[in-house]
Amino acid sequence: MNSLVMVRHGQSRWNAANRFTGWVDVTLSVLGIKEAQECGDKLKNTQFDVAFTSELIRAQQTLFTILSRQNKTGIVVHTSDKDPLTLSSNFITQEDIPIYESHKLNERHYGLLQGLDKAEVKAKYGEEQVMHWRRGYKAKPPEGESLEDVFKRAVPYFKNTVMPFIASGKNVIVSAHGNSLRAIVKYIENITDEQIVNLDIPTGEVIRYEFDAGQVSKRSGELSFERKVYWTPWVQRDILTENKPK
């Protein structure tokens, strides 16, 4: 039995300032660093074999803080859609794990809202409209992404790139963002478009799934929905042959 652990980054400086962040590359706040350290303490008994993160510094800071609590570090593998996920064993020691970063795990792009104070946006557009943009599945802020857009980039990446490592018996950690993780959890737990509005993932939240005999099931993390997912033989075969880890 092996684990998939997903972590939303610790509080960022713009989380603390109540500003829309999106793809703006903001670092962790002091509280965010503490949250990341607490995540590391919660995960101290899980030794990870491989890690995935976004291109944004707050998710990477969180990941490296977690690994540091395990006396581990990582070697970041910069890949493109055309590059295979390979890393020579010559580069890896017992203290290292490969870390794959991708924009497909980025937070949703908030378009024209990025950098704006959330209270001021609510005053301008109304609280109901802003909540629709933030929690709805298909709603897009001006010139930004919907959660559906995030789902269309994050979930195929999870299925084709992350899941093969899990299916091959690796302990995997994904350090990402509220909306990219909401998209992946929606997929794993079969959450409907209507139900997803009720799901929020706080900063510093640890969500653990375990993989055993073709089944993914949640073992920790207080989410609104919990359904076991069975990976059918054809799903496992396809994802393992599409991008088999070395």
C-alpha cells in the first residue's frame, strides 16, 4: 500500500492581504511558512519517492519546507509537454527525490482580478457574483480561467503523469493550489459540477489517499465528499503504458 499526499501551499503574502493572487508569483507569509512546517511534521513518517508541484514559488516553498522536515531535498526536473519524465540515477542520492514542476498544476488565472483587494471587488461586483467566480465550476472572472478550465489542464496531467507513479507503488506528494487541487479532488471523488461549489481547501491542508489493489481511498483530510475510486484494469494499463516512470 502506498500513498498520494496532496497539500495546498501555506498562506501567501497576498492571502494574508486578502488579494486575488492567481498566477502572480507571491511568496509565503510568516504564517504560511509555519503552516508548511506543520505539514512537514504531520508527514514525517511518510517517505516520499517523487514530488510534483506548480511553477509558482508559494507551492515550491511549501514543498521544500516539508521535505526539509524529513531531512530530504530534491532535484527539480524541468520538463515540457514533449519531454519524457526521466532523471538519471547518477543525480539521485538517499537525501534526494525528483521534483517535477508544471504550469498545469498552477492556481487558476484570475485575469483582471489579480492583485485586487477581494473586499473592493465584492463592493464593486457584489458578493454573490464574486463567490460565483471563486467557487463555481464554469464561471470565469474577467479575462480569467474557470475551475473547468483548470480541470481540463490539471486532471489530464494528474492522470497521465502523476498517476503512473502511484500505480507503480511510489509514495507521491503534490504541492499545489486551492483550485488545481479542487479540480483533482473533483476527479478522484466524482464530485459533481453542482457540488464542487461547496468544496474549499484551506492553506496548509494535507489530504492523503492510499492506493491498494487498484483502489484509491481517502485516509485523512476533512473534505466535504468521500467516495472510493476504483481504477479499472484498462485505466491502469493505459496510464502505465502512456508514461511509465523509469
